[in-house]
Amino acid sequence: MPSFPQPGSVTICEINRELITADNLSDDRANESYAKILGTVFSPVPFQSDSLFVGTTPEQQQEGADQLHNGSSKAGLLLSAALQAVSSASLTPLFQPTPVKLLQDVDLYGLSWHQHKNILAFVSGPHHVTIRDYEDSDGKDPCVLINECQKDVRSLEWRPNGGRTLSVACKGGICIWAASYPGNPALVRSGATSSTLSRGSGTRWTLVDFLRSDDGMGRPIRRGLGGISLLKWSPTGDYFFAAKFDGTFYLWETNTWTSEPWSSANGYVTGATWDPDGRMILIAFSDSSTLGSLHFASKPPSLDAHLVPVELPEIQSLTRSRGIEKIAWDASGERLALSYKDGDDLYKGLVAIYDVRRTPLISASLIGFIRGPGDNPKAIALSFHDKFKQGPLLSVTWSSGMCCTYPLIFRSHILP
């Protein structure tokens, strides 16, 4: 039977397909359940959730939570494609960011683990980003990144193989933050307005550049890329997936830069995630509790692919929801996390965890549900740590004002 967290409890971790719960979050409970296996505790990171919401009454705060969770805002937003391009290449944008009106439920990147370090960054307010470095020996206090250039934050990404460098998409441009150390300060671009935030006696975070949306230097790729709602590169870089605001989506191959258009009768794309080998991509749609899986029939640069349904019957039968909101797939390909729309009172606001098999087609088996802390918590963002050796780490920012990390430990990852 799937693990179900009773009302009033909070989830701590997974141990061999059982989701462990407790009456409250504490390091003591983490030590009892998973620290003896992992050798570390991933303490939750609190943030001022009220600052995320424009309302002061509970009803207005809930409306603000729904707006943040659904990704809708009156402020102009930047294309996630621009942020990913800046994060994965040089500091010169490959795509010119464009203000767009965002659809509800579009999957923004409000939570990100560093690819090689145990460092977590997440959007913690309308103009704030919080960084928690679990490898920092100076203490457990997180660092909050604030700057007058950083307004209406919408998404963030760590720069791959670029040390501790974080790109933050916000209204008007992209902020580039870098870690500084005693004797090794971060390099600030000439002419850029810089600020430095201290974190104990060790790491300091410096705003090293601000890329304004109206002065991109690269050549924009225009064909078929207007009005992008989300963009996901494959792990190998041979393909990328681009969904548009009109409900269509495209597969692009990067050898000859050709694309293949797709559409679905299940609404627009709310999320997408590649498998670790880049052979298939899971897609969530706004009006369906069934995922789509695009499988490539041959090797790159072929665009010959087949869309196969991945049934999640419990989403309807147990939760009474009819749509997926957020999805995240861990780097091993064995765990899938997702949040869903509404649901009945018993299941509302939970995050579902699935065991995934990929031979030859994707199949998913429900392990259970994660319940966050606080009253009526709702998942704002989901992200897996891609490089943690002892098993997947799932982090969730909750509307109740807590960012929690859940080790998912199962037999293949437990050392003898």
C-alpha cells in the first residue's frame, strides 16, 4: 500500500519504499531515520513566506500562494531560455530575454541544487533568493541575496562547471552572483554595480554582473522559439524541448538545428523532465493526470519519436485531481516527484512519489505522499539533487515558509 502521511504529521525521508513521518521537523528525528546512513542532516531552511504574498488576510495570502505556485504575476517575466543559456555558457546571453505574459501553471525554476556541491538555492520572496550551503562549516545560517537590480525574481539556475555561480532571472534582466572567499574574491565585470553579502567568516556572495534584457549581445534564434513557456536541454546536449504559450511544443536537435512540432488535446505543457540518458522526456499537461513520454526511435540527430502515455491512476482515484502541476525526475531515473491540482481535502497539497522503471517503456509505481510542515502547506517548487551518491535528495519549498529536503533511500543505494 502507498505510504500516506496523516494530517498533523510531516514527512522526513524514504527508507526502502516507506515514507517516514514524525509529529514535527527536527534534527533529532533526522538523526534517527537517515543520518546514520548518509552521515549528515539536511535541516529545513525557513523563510518569510508572508513576503511572498501580497495579501494580509488568510484569503488574500492563499490567493497569493496560488499565484506564486501557478507562476502568474502582473510583473513582466523573462524567458527561462535566456536564463538557461546564460547559466550553461558564458555570461553573454545566447537568447535575448523577452518580457512575456505567463500562463498559469507554467513550470518555473524556483529551486535549484548545485550540480557538484551540497548547496541549495531557492526563491524566498518577491525580490529575494536564499542560499543554504550544507558544506559550510561556519554554521547553519542561510544567506539571503538582495540587490536593487533584483526585482520580481522568477527563476534561477546554477552555472554548470562554473564554480559557485548562480544566475537569477528577474524583472529587467538576469543577476549573476558568485561566491567569494578570503584571498579569492569574485571578479566583478567592469562598470557593473556590485554588492557583497557576508555569510559568517567564510563565503561571501557578490553580485558580479547584471544583464539587462535590452542589451543582449548574442544572435537570437527566432525560428519557432517565440513565446516559450519552458525550455529543457537533454543531458547530452543533442536535443532540447521547448513548450510554447499556445499549447504546442517542439523537439529541437542541435546538430542541424531542425525541429519537429507537436500538440496535445490535454492542454498546455506544465512541466517536462529528461531521463538521465537523454533517450526520452516526460511531459505533464494542464488538463490531464496522465503524463506523456516521448521516446526517440533512433540516435541523434533523428527527430523520429513516439508519444506514449504514462498512466498515474492514483492521481484520480485517490486524490480526485485531474491535472499535474510540477514534476521532477532524479538523475538515476528511479524516483519521480509531482504535485497536482486541487484534490480532495485529505490529499490536497501533498507531493506524490513514484518508483520509475524504464525497460523498455516508462512505468511508474506509487510509493506514497509527502506532507509538508505548517497549516495547509502547498508545494511551490520541486528539485532533485543530481549528484548525491547515496540516493536522490528531493527538495520542496512550501507555501508555509519552509524549504525541506527529503532523502529518498532505497536498497540499491544503501552501503553494506
